[in-house]
Amino acid sequence: MQALIELLAGFLALLAAAALHQIGVDFKTAPKAEREVHRVVDCPPQPSQTFAAADREDVPRC
């Protein structure tokens, strides 16, 4: 008896899902946005050098 009730409930759920799908209702959850991963590379060690603070163009950058 329990199996018959579960079979009928499953069939009714299937019919309801098919009917709602026809009118555009979607039960799937929206995919969660994945986090962005930014990989960073460490700068190689620069040889020690002396420079003045006014020489902004000569500042070593990676």
C-alpha cells in the first residue's frame, strides 16, 4: 500500500513538473558564480642599486 501511494505521488509530481515546464517554470537553481583566481608572480630580486627619488622613470618594475 505504501509503495502504491509513493508511486502515485511520484507520478503526480512528474505530471506537475511537465506541466510547469510547458509554461516556462524552471526548478534548477542558478549556477553560483565562481570566484576569480588571480595568480601572482613574485618579482625576481633586483641587484642593489642607488637611485634618487626624482628618478621615477628608472624605478624597476616587474
